[in-house]
Amino acid sequence: MVNKLVLENLKHRPVRTALSVLAIGIEVTMMLTLVGLSRGMLADVARRARGVGADIVVRPPGTSLIGLSSAPMSEKMVDFLRRQPHVTHAVGSMTHPLSGVTTITGVRLKEFDEISGGFKYLEGGPIRNRDEIIVDNYYARQNNLRAGATLELLNRTWRVAGVVEEGKLARLVVPLDVLQELTANPGKISQVWVKVDDPAHVPKVIASLKDQLRGYPIYSMEELTSLISVNNVPGLRAFITVIILLAIVVGFLVVFLSMYTAVLERTREIGILKALGAAPSYVLNILFRETLLLALAGTVLGIVFSYVTRWVIMSWAPASLTQMIVPDWWAIAGAIALGGALLGASYPGWRAARQDPIEALAYE
């Protein structure tokens, strides 16, 4: 009986119900999209690092785990690392920021091919001249580029030598010496990728390097990729928390207004129920069940919308943003939306439960 009454109430006001569900759905979408973007972009960084094929990465002292700028380490470090026991290959790379999260990477292609097996070219081929650049498939798709096209970066016109499969090192790759020259960093690099003769020797090589290179962050690739997470990026966790709190406020206000309006619209109905002997808990039960259905429908809609936002992002900006679908957050986002919705329905519910039946029946 109660469930039928709840459903009829929601069906009787379709516009208000649809807007409430839509608002809660947008709240859930905000949370799922933000978490999905955070995880997706970090997972993309980790995937490109693994694509290098190295076993160890050596970074300059004082740099963060995910560095987007500067080249504070001497390129002579590459030769030093190559001379270490069990090291078979070492290649240095330089990363320079362009705009937003986009970076350009300089590397010596021949040395990089030895450690990684080389890029997989979808169009064109390797760099032959100093004014040529390699772009990955995502960057090419986002910027409508093909092999042979021209590109303006760092106040220079580049010719796209090749379009490569995404997931290895970087989205934009140029000769190391050219990038060093353009950024006034001659002989400098951002990190060194190291390959050892046997994975079993990785701990031994790392221990030896840490003894010789005091203060240098040195990671195995397994350790590096495990550390590339939301909790290890400064400020990212706080940013996500702030956005989630804003989403809760949005959900609270929408449900509060919706339920408050519903209580005002149904003053006489509530008065009749109370005149027939309905207890305050009965009235609260009706309103809270309506809120529960709105929150559940909004959560489902938000999950569907997260697939839509992922499609839009991966269609229009795959090189700048990467969104993952995060099923483990579906229940969390739903619980947060439900909590905000129930909180928003609390005062209207309390007001409805305390209505005097005589005043309610006289309400016009």
C-alpha cells in the first residue's frame, strides 16, 4: 500500500520527479567522472612508463614522482649507469611541458629502440631530420594529424614523421638534442631508463645505485607504477574531496527543494492521512521512500552518464584526458548521493510529520 502510494506520488508530478532524478544523476556523474579521470590519467602515465621496457628508472634529486618539467640531471649519468654490473641498456629522456597536462619528450631514438623494441608505426616512419616529430595515435586523432602534416610547437614548425601506437613513453617525441637546444638545457635530461640482464638482479642493481647516488630517487618499474596513484599526487586527493563535497551540496539542495515543494503541494493530502490516524512516522516513511527511489534512479542514471562522458572525452580529447570506468565507486557514489538526498529530505519530512491535521485540512 505504501509503495503504491509512493509510486503514484512520483508519477503524479513527472516533471519534478524527472528533474530531481536528473540532478542526482549529474551529482553521481560528477563523482564518477572525476574519479575516473584521476585514475585514467595516472594509469595512462603508468602504462607509457611500462611501455619503455626498462626495469629501473633514475630521477634527479628533489624531483617529484610524476615530473612534468625541467631537466636537472646531466646526460653523463647515462654513461655512468651503462657501466654498472648487470646493466645492459640505459637511455635518457627529457620531458618538457607544453600546455595543460601535455608534454613533449626528447630521446635518442636509436638508444630508445634498443631498450624498448621501438615504436609501432601506424603511419609514416622514424625521425630522419631535426625538424621532425613523432606523435601517438591519440594525439594525432585529437589534432587531426597524419604523417607528413605540420605542427606548431615551441615556436617551431615540425613535420610529423610518423604516427605511432599509443602507450609507449610519450605522446610527442622529438630528438633529444633538438629539445635540449630549444629549451636551453644542453646536456640535460629528466630521467634515465635502465635495463638489466635478468629481472632477478633488479633489487641488487637498485641497492648498488642507491649506495652510489645518494639522494637520487631510484625505482623499479613495479614500484614506480604502483606509486603512480591518486594518493601520491600532491593535492589530487584534496581536489577530489572538494568536488565530492560540492556534489553532495548540489544533491542536498535539489532534494531539499523537491521534497519541500512536495510537502507544500500535499498539505491537504498529509492532513487527510493524519486525520485518518497516520502516525508521524508513517508520513516520514512515505517521504523517505520517495527520496530513496529518486536517489536510486539518479544513481543508475549517473552511472549511465559516466559511460557517456567517457565516450565524449575519448572521442574529443583522448590525448589530454583519459577516463576509466570505476565500478568500485558505483556503490560509494550511490551511498553519497543517497546520504545527501536523505539529509535534504529531513527537514521537509520533519515539517510534514508535525503538521496539524486541522490546519492542513483548512489549507488552500
